[in-house]
Amino acid sequence: MLSAFATTLFSMVAFSASAVYMINGLAALLVIAVALPALAWVERSPLLTGIGVLFAAFSLHTNLSGLSVSVVGFAVPLQVRVLVDVAMPAAVPILGGVIALVEPRRAAR
């Protein structure tokens, strides 16, 4: 019981410390990026593993630099810049869901 508490406390401190270094403040994406490969390991799904790796890569890029400055610049409102930054990581699970939806139908033929 104590080790579970210590592990939880350590992980909270580690994620909080890493969030300080993230420029765009979207550290919640990294929490999801860690959870997806863990779920893929439990489910033993190669498709989910690929989605998790891609999501982690795009989330890390979004947190460190993002696309908003190079695509829309600084002259637009903050909401538009955040939308542009989050669009790429959001597209990865949606695309993976579409592939998972189509794949069983292709295998049944």
C-alpha cells in the first residue's frame, strides 16, 4: 500500500516537473501519450502501439514547439493557436479509430 502511494506521489512530481519545461502547457497530452502504450501492452494490440507511438511523438512536438507560430503566426488569438497546436495530436487517434473500424471488415472478406 505504501509503495503504491509512493509511486503515485513520485509520478505526480515527475509529471509536474516535466510540465515546467513544456512551452505550450499541454502536458495532459503527454499523460495520454504514456497511457496509450500501457493500454496497448495490456490489449496486446500492434495497431494501438503504433497509434501510441505516433501520438507520443506528435504530443511531444506540440509541447516543445508546436505548429501555431509557423502556420498562423502571433497575430491570431490564443484560442486559434491552441487549436492549430492540438489538431495534429487529435488527428492520430481519430485516424487510428477509422483504421480499426475498417480493418475487421477487410479481414472478413
